[in-house]
Amino acid sequence: MTAIEQQSRLSNPLALIPELKDIGGALYKATGNGTIPQTTIGLVQLRAGQLAGSTYLTVLHTGGLRRSGVSEENITAVASWRDAPYFTDAERVALELVESVLTPSPSGERVPGELYARASLHYDEKALATLIMAIGQVCFFLPLALIGKPLPGVSPSDQWRQP
């Protein structure tokens, strides 16, 4: 690692924009309403980090899944979930939704009606809205992870460049 890579590009965004604490807290509360298992949310957010190419988000959500007791096989298989035997049908549709949102589609429509219909079979309206917010939560912080480059695996107080 070069000296520049050993620090983030940005100072602590909470110090720069204190309102982020309230936004982050509200998003965490909204996705923690109990309608979707936290492990499913973690899998979805890990896949979002992988798709975006963010080491920070990938390490962050991998650690959260480990602390939640998710097996190494499940965590490792998120990148190749389509042919992995470790996921429930509900988890698979959640992973497919996040991929659809974050991956351009040659047909133009990222989330086709057929995918929404399959998701509706596994999640009631509130749960589906929660899943959508979980995707939005990770997407909200994605520019900060990609542009600010917080240090992966480092405590929140130490991951940002010191002013």
C-alpha cells in the first residue's frame, strides 16, 4: 500500500455533515423493523458492495454477516449466488433484486414485472418496501464509500483521514 492508500480521501463525513448521523440512524431503524431477517439485508448489502467494487462495503457487510452467525460458505457464495446451494428462495429473489437495481439491463427495464411478482410471493408489501429501503440504504452510502474511500476493516473512528 502506498502512503496515499493508507488513509481515506475524506475527513470523517459525520464531522463535516453532522446530519448524516440522523439519516443513517433513520435508515437503520427503517430496515430493522423486523419484516426482513437482518441476515437477508446483510446478504443484499454485501452483494451491492461487490457489484459496486467497494472493498470497504464488502468488508463491512462480510463482518456484519459473520457477527450474525452466517456461515463462511454463505458469505463466500454471495458473489456466485445463482448456482450456490446455500440460499433460500426468499434470499435468492432479494439478491436478484439488488443485482437488477445495480446492473444495467440490455432490455432497458432493470426490474421486470416478473421479478417483482416473484419477490411479492416471498415478501408482503411492508417487507418488500423494507427490502427496497435496504437496497436504498447501501446505495445512499455507496458514493461515500467509492469517493471518500474509508479504510476497510478499520473502526469507524479511525477509518477517515484525520484533518
